[in-house]
Amino acid sequence: MKGCLCIHGFTGEPWEVEPIAESLRKQKDWLVYAPTLPGHGPNGDLRQVTYQEWLYMVEVATEELLNRCDEVYVIGFSMGGLLACYIAAKYPIKKLVLLNAAAYYLNPSMLMDSIKEMVHTQITGESSPDQMVDLYRYKVIHTPMHALRQFMTAVKKIRPYIRHVTTPVLIIQGERDALVPRRSSEFLFKNIAAEEKHIYYLKDGRHMICHGFEQSQLLGYIHDFFMEAQDREDVLDEVSST
């Protein structure tokens, strides 16, 4: 059996990576975990949580998958990408996927575009279909400073582990991500020690990269990376039907 741990981002929930988790669950002999990180979710409280609790949860999930499965894969989105790097540096992971992984954060130019969009919405009552407007509004209003400090500490503490990642890695970055800049993916690609590493950029990809217009392309990259050559044709047929 193959196992996969899907890790969502800071202030997020498992729905952020759900399209990938569901597509893998449709495959034969896959066990997929997509846990909610401590302090997150509808009943979570980010005011008291620490980054160590996030690390502990993903370690426990990884160890359980390693006990139950022959091979374990890890997918991390945004902050979850940093947690995934930490796991890959410490455990015998088969393959690693990083999606808009936050080795760095806040893309200033895209942030300004989104702020302008928010101001336009408040003045005119009109809104273009830009998911980032609501995302920024939510983060500004609801994210406790304590949690933000924990996030920044996690990035700082985990970044040194990146050089110890030798697991084959696939990095995918949305070029229109307003939270995680392109230099984050470039840093990861340069510093991860794996001999096998791939990087792709999605031209119209925003931060919620799993839910964008290029979702099929994203899923295709991941499944192609995960599967053995003889399985790829069947898997990609399955992905295209989702």
C-alpha cells in the first residue's frame, strides 16, 4: 500500500489540498491523510497554538503512515510545504511535492494589486472573481499576532532542514501567488539536496493553487511524478475525468 500525507497551509484547512487528496483516494491501494493542523479549522484557536504542535502532528501522521504503508509520499501547500520539508529531512519519504511552499512569504507587487482590488470593491461594491480579496480581508481581521509570530518562527526554524532533503521533489509555484513569491520556489529548488528535482510554474496560478483554473495540469504533474511509468496512462485518464 502507498500512503500520502497532504498538509494544508497557515490559517487554512484540509480543503486547500482536497482535490489532490481525493484524486489519490480514487487510485487502488492508496491511504491518504489530510489532517487539520492544531489551532486550525472551525473549532481551532490560533491564539494559543505553537509551531511545535504543528510539527508534532505531522510527525505523528507520518509515523503512522510509515507503519501502515510500504511507501509514503508527502504533499505540502504554503506553510505545509515547509512542514513537508521538515518531514522529508527526518523520515524515509519516497517523494515530496511542494505547492507554493512558503520558504519566503508575501509577494509585494501582487499584494499591492490585491489591496487595490479590495479598495475598489469597498468603493464600488463591485468585485472581480479574485479569491485573494476575501483571503486578505480574512487574514487581516482574524489572524492573531501570536499565530503570525509562530508561523514566522516555523519558517525560520525549518529553513535549515531544506539542505538535508534528499527525497525526489516536485515544486509547483503559481506565478500570480500574492502570498508566496517566486523566489521561494527558486530558493527551494536551489537548496534542496535531492538529485532528482523538478520545478513547474503555473502562469495563472494564485495562492489557492489546487483550486485554480489550472487544476487539471497541477494534478497531472503530481500524478505523473508519483506513479511508475506503466501506471501513468491510466492515472492521467482518471485525473482528466475529475
